[in-house]
Amino acid sequence: MSTKTRFGPQKIMFPCPTTLVVTGTMEEANIVTIAWVSLLTSQPPTLGISVGTRGFSGEAIKKNKDFTVNIATVGIMLEADFCGIRSGRDMDKFAQTGLTPMPSRLVNSPIIKECPLNIECRLTDWRIIGRTNHFVGEILETHVDTDKLKDVDHIGSIDVEAFDPLIYIGGVREYRRLGPKTGDPYKIGNNLKTKQ
């Protein structure tokens, strides 16, 4: 029989997508690595990101009123980690990492070419909880690398294995990649033999 070990309040949650959040303009942009990202609502589509209050990135997002969320891949793991441990206050992270900014369609903040999924967001709300800024962004546009789609007319046809997203394991502090598909959500639960 298994037992449980208690650790009290901890910041453990996994898996989390490793994302590169960009704010600014094509001429002057900052990148910060954030794994604390979540979809919040579907109508309108919004997502939330959490950024510490002591760094440069939270102030930049408040000033610029928009940001992009770019899904990192295993192939840019070093660049992604660098952007999370260095401050944009003192350097141009695009220049330092060699990542490529591309113009967004509806916001000023650029997207990152090397990331296969890019989401343009307009800042709609923010508040501080503890020592963390919580930003809500309305999703205005979504970009997907065409060669990562099985069907270019359907967003649900993303080839996740071709994406090879970089996964962060919070609390354990590890990067990993996704494993194989194990089932179809909203469907396989119908096969459960219930106890009543």
C-alpha cells in the first residue's frame, strides 16, 4: 500500500510548457522565459502568465500593454534557459541568443521565428499576488509553423511530435520532452466501467 509524504506549501506543478514571452517592439524587445502559463477562458480566448515583481520583464509588460507567448522547443533549450536567468535590463536577448524576431500581426511585440507556436496577446488585466505579477492577455492571433500541421485548414491537426515542445517540471527543476500519445480526451472516459 502506498503512503503520502507531506511537504507543506510548495511550488510544484507539472508538466508546464516552457514559453518565451516577448514584449516591446521590433526595434527594442525583451524576452523572458516563463513556465507559469495557463489558458484561462475560451470566449474570449485568454491566457495568464506569472512574472516576478522584482525583475525587468513585469514592468515592460505593464508599459507596453501587449506581449507574445512563444512555445520553446527542445532544440532551443539553451537559449530558452538563458532568457530566464539573465535580465533584459542589461542586454538585448535577441542579439545574445541569435533568436529571430518577426513582426506580429496585431500587437507591437514581436514573435520568435524559432518557436513553432506563437500567440499574440493584448494585456487586459493584471494584479500582484505575493511577489508575483499575474497578467491576463486576450489572444488576438495564433501563428503555427505550417510544416508542423497535418492539415493546414485545421488548428487541431498540430503534429505535437514535430513540435517537440520543451517541458518544464516545476519543483523538480528539470526540462523534459513529451512522451507518446496515450489517449483521446473527451472520448476515452466513456469506456470506463463505472462502479454503480
